[in-house]
Amino acid sequence: MKVLVDTSVWSLVLRRGATVTEPEALQLRHFISSGESIFLIGVILQEILQGIRNHNQFVKLGEFLSPFPLLELDRDDYTFAAEIYGLCRNKGIQASTIDFLIAAAAIRHECLLLTTDKDFKLMASLLPLQIWH
């Protein structure tokens, strides 16, 4: 199974370390320990790293995340993100541009999305977006 992990889940795991109790964070640990294919996209990697102010921690976190490959996005992914933005907007569902790109990447690359962001659940009511719950 391919799993795209959203920034919201990485933040829980990385910020709280051993005291993680949220189901999504525990599930990420399970996916990693069971050898599932865990992916990022560039913007998720950027969001994770840009929250780090200390250079040494920045480097360590970059090294920690390096085994998790980036999904290669192309023009069709960005076009699809814009398309689903319009579809959702017409149905009263709002989210950020980045969230629509994450949803498009998960759908087009056939990944399960692991997130705590409720906007994705709303999107999944209209789209073939698979969310772990």
C-alpha cells in the first residue's frame, strides 16, 4: 500500500516524540514499522522543514525524512488540483490550495492519505480520495 502522509500527522509525531496518543500518529508509526511505502510531496516536506528554526535540528530532520520518497508531480497533478478545487467550491467545500494539491496527488498516485485535517474528509465526500480513519 502507498501512503501519503500529511504535514498534520508528521507534526504530531515529530513534535511530541514518545508521548504520541493521536490515532493518526500511532498509525504512521505502525505503517513505518510494518514497511508500508510512505511518501511525501515537495510541499509537505517544505512545510515540515520550514517550521524548524535551529540549523542542526533542520539538518537532522532532513536526514530523518530522506528515506521517504517524494511523489513526482507533473502538470496533470496541478491541473487536477485546480479542477477539484472548482468542483469542491461549487459544492461549498473550501480548503487551501496546498490541500487541493495534496488531495490531487493522493488520488492520481493511488495513495491512502493519512491526515488529521477535516477538510480532506469533506473532499472525500465528492472525490475518490481514500483517507485513513
